[in-house]
Amino acid sequence: MVLTFSLISSVLVIVVGSVEYNSINKGYTFNSTCQNSFECRGKLICLELTCRCSVELIWNGTNCIMRKQANELCNTSEECQSSLLCHRQICQCISSDYWNGTTCKLSKIQL
């Protein structure tokens, strides 16, 4: 096991193997191994022994942020709320559904 300490501008950075603990942010970074959520930085929580965003949030490379709502721009469906898909770079319901302001609902069929 490799244990590295460095002090940069009064910030203690400890690297144990591939896990970085930064004293200014008080916790492990995204995808770091953890035992409980108190070890994880910011909005990250410990899921399956790994620091990750909770299901309603997504990692943007720096922070956990809210998933996008209907009609917001997107690059992948992972960026959109759970009932939405990213189609033509917009978070939207599948074609048989409509957005009711909260979630996608099955459209009523007109007879």
C-alpha cells in the first residue's frame, strides 16, 4: 500500500493507494472506497462501499447536481430525471407518454 502526504497552501492531501483524502473538502472524492457516508465529500454518499451521488443526483465531474427536468437540454439520458429520456438533446417522455409536471404519464388513447 502506498501512503503519500503533501501539504499545498495549508491543505493536507493524503493519498492511500488511489484514494485521495483532501482536508479542505473533508472527505473522499467520487468513486473512492468508503465505509459510510460521513467519509464522502459534499453531497456524495457511500453506496456499495463507494462514494457516489444519490439516485436523484448526477456527477458532473466536480459535484453532484440535480438531474434535468422535462424540456431541458441533455447529452445522455443519465442526465435526465428517471422517467425521462434524452432524445434529440432534450429530456422528454417516450412518445406514448406526456409530462404532467412531475413525471411521465401514459397518454390516454382517444377512441
